[in-house]
Amino acid sequence: MSRRFTAGAVATVTGLALTVAGLGVPAGAAPSSTQTFTVVAEDGVTADVALAEIAAAGGTVVSRIDDVGVFQVTSEQADFAARTAAAGALVGAVEQKAIGHKPRLDPVEQEALLAAATGKGSGARKSKRMDPLDDKLWGLDMIRADRARKVEPGDRRVTVGVLDTGLDASHPDIAPNFNWALSRNFAPDMPEVDGECEVASCLDPVGTDDGGHGTHVAGTIGAAANGFGLSGVAPKVSLVELKGGQDSGYFFLEPVVQSLMHAGRAGLDVVNMSFYVDPWLYNCTANPADSPEHQAEQRAIIKAMKRALNFAHKRGVTLVGSLGNNHEDLGDPRIDTSSPDFGDTPPYPREIDNDSCWDLPVEGPHVIGVSAIGPSGKKAAYSNYGTEQIGIAAPGGWFRDGFGTDTFRTYGNLILSTYPEKVLKEDGLVDADGNIDLSAEGLVFKECKSNGECGYYRYLQGTSMASPHASGVAALIVSKHGKKQGRAGYGLDPDLVERHLYRTATEQACPNPRLQQYRDEGRDETYDAYCAGGRNFNGFYGYGVIDAYAAVATPLKSHGRP
């Protein structure tokens, strides 16, 4: 399928106008070279009217998603953003312009690589495992995934979309479960931030991952239990690549929306979203610190994302998202000093009004928000929290867990999962011959078959690692309790999946004292976190820690509260 959705019928849409990132140019500027924009139509505007006003502003539509009123547009008109802002059916447009380069992994996820470990920390457990490296997967033990697979290992008909940087389908633990027919790449490489394109079209082939993040996430969800490497939470479900993220780690609006629309149209059962939509950590409707152009951009992101999430949910997709690694209460955010992280304007301080600002996609409609905990069960210091958006907690790893024990600052506290060999070589963790560098011993693992085929695995931490644990359990719920739909379909209402996930989670009360400080772990007062709520629901753990075994062993209730 082409990455362009070009519906022929006139559609009524509900939204605004924007482009993906950057800052508009002054009105009246002379025409310049062709630039790319993402435009979103106003509420209630038909596609034909939106197209006419885009053309009148000097734009050419190159792709369109009529169902949510999103249009990708090119223009040689330097004041195109100002022209669309003045149009009645459009709010405005912001140029997609790359400035700088974003690291492949954020500092939280690669903390163990940047900081000195006090020991390797195998993370091995005594219980019996199916695959050789499973003894390092403390997260599977914590959520009883080893017991769950004896009841329900996952159904091949259940499809889990990994909306991320791609999937390495050549990895021996990903290949058995990779769904080629449904997988798509919606994020062409941008040389300014991703480096030189690997193919002439800059659209990497499906089944590749030049970022690494998506492959790690996918392994936690559904690495095959095949007697090799390691296994995932739901080792027999189908994994679907939804490449909506750049190799460099950016996630822009248009590829993310395209991915969610495809997920809904293709009838995927679960979609994991371990990211936030760039360039804004929080998207605000009218933050006084922002320029009018930036305000329009953020309003458009909010509208477009809400539409896409609603579309996917209505089509039967269970949506799971990471709460983020900014160690803050999402109901009472700190001043944002990291946005925008892309475009002509450098980041600047913004006070965040919780009533008019959203961290997307996790604060969008129907998204199950997941916080991260370490092996001890404590909320990881880096993990966001708060009663406003949290749904459940899951293993995300915490390098600094276990203070006062020999596990403190060890790799075994992290989450081990599949990783592309190509990326490890580019990062200098594996040499040209495929051997693990001395600096990465204990952080990276290599497993080979008798035929010489090898797979690589690395430790990471983050709410990005917690969310796929929850997505894996959601896939098991659909596998166990789903029903046939139509001639070839299979699935379960996402509201039922969400309620069952919450109802079967292991309740965990707030710690005592409720105000947790992380001085022993070397963190300052900005990491202090107050846990509000009771045992059945609170800001650190939501409805509790996910429990894969309870999720498949407990009968499904079709109604009632979690």
C-alpha cells in the first residue's frame, strides 16, 4: 500500500491546520525553494473546501488523509504559512525544516552506557526458562508472563502494531512473528537529521530499523519462544511494523497520523506508542510564551492526534503509551525547557497550564498510560506519574535500583531485548566482524545458531520499555478472550481490553512516606515525587502492576468498573 491515503469522496473533517515542525516565515517574503508542510483542516470543513484554500495559498497537496483532515503540502511560496493562517478553513501551516540532529536514544534510556556501572549484574533468576537469555528477563517474572504462556502464549491472528523507528525483521527472534503483509513505513529518511538515505527514495524497506528503538520494543512484546535468544510477553502474536519515527528518534505528526490510520483500517488489535510527538513536549492551545505560529502548530497537533487516536480506537485498536521519562507529575507539569526540539527556534522556557496543554500521544483519548518500575517494584526515579493519566505500571528498568545492595547501578536492573546488529555497529558497541566491543560486555549479548545466523540483544531502560510489557499483556487478553469478527477477523473491544488489564493488575499501594526522594540514588529535589491516591488506584502504579497470568486466567467481564 502506498503511504498516501487519497480518498476520492468528499469528507467532513474536524480540526485545524499545521505543519510538522519549525517556524513560519514572515508574511510578504519573496518566493523561495519548495518546502514541505503538514496542513490540518478546521472543524467541520469539507476536504474540497480545504483543498481549495490550500491551493489559493500557493500549496500543492501531495498526500491526504480525508478521514482526519490532514494534508501533506509542498509550496514554493515563502509566506505560505501566513497565507494559510489567514484562510477561513485553515488555521495555518508550519514548515517542516530540519535544524540539527537528535540523538538516537535519550539520556535516560542510555544512562547505563553513559554512566559507570559498579558491576555487570547478570539479572539471572533461578526459575526455568524457554529461551537461553530468559533468565535475565526479571520483567517477565514480575508480571508472571512465564506462567501466562502456559495458558495462552498468544494467537497468530492477534496483531500488535509497533509505532516506532521500524522493526528489524531479519532478527532471529523477530522474524518468526513478523507480519509482512500489514507492515508499513510512513516516515521517509530526512538527511538533515537521519543522515544519508540508504535507498534512492529515502523510504527504507519494510523490515528494517536504523534507529534500534522499535526492534527493542517489539522484542519485549513478542519475541518468539523458539529456544533461541529470548522471548517476549506474548511470544506467538503477530508483530506489525508501523514506522512513524525517524531513524534519529524524531516522531512527527504526519507519519504518526498515517500509522494510526493504517492501524485502524488494517484492523490491528494493539498499538504500542513509546514516544511523544515532536517538536513539543507539551502541546498547548494558546501558551503566552509561544508565538502565534507556534500556537497554531500546537493546536493542530492536538486536534489531528485526537482525531487519529479516536479513529483507531473506534476501529478496534487498543492504544498503549509510555508516560515519559521526565520525572514529573503529568497533572502538575514543571516549566518546559526542552521545546521546541526541532526547527529554527531553539528551546525556551514555557510554563505549562495543565488545563490547556497535552503530552501526546499518552494524554490523548483512549491511550493507556504506563509508568515504569524497577526490579524492586519501586517507581523508577525517571518515570512520569500522576493520577490524571496513568493506567497501570510495568517493568521499565531502573539502573539505580537496589541502593545498598550489589545490584545498584548494574545492567541487570535494565530491560534486555532484541536489537539490530547494524545499529550496534554504528554505535561502536559491536565491531565490523560482529564481535561485542569490550566496553559493551554485559550490556550487549550475542546468540548464534549452528548455521551461523546470529541475533543481538541490549539492555535499555525507560517508560519506552514499560509500555511494551503492557502491550504484550493486552495482546494476550485479546488472544485469550477475543472473538471472531467477520469472515477472517478476530479481536476484542478495546474498552474491554483496557478494563480487563486494569482489573487483573496487582494492586500496589503508595510507598511510605508518600513523598519519595531519590538522594541515595544521586538525584536532586526535581526528582521528588508525591504518590497520591489509594491502594486500588494511585499516581505511581495506577490500577496496579500488570499481571499477564491473571489477565489470561481470569474470566472476562463485559461490563463494570476496573
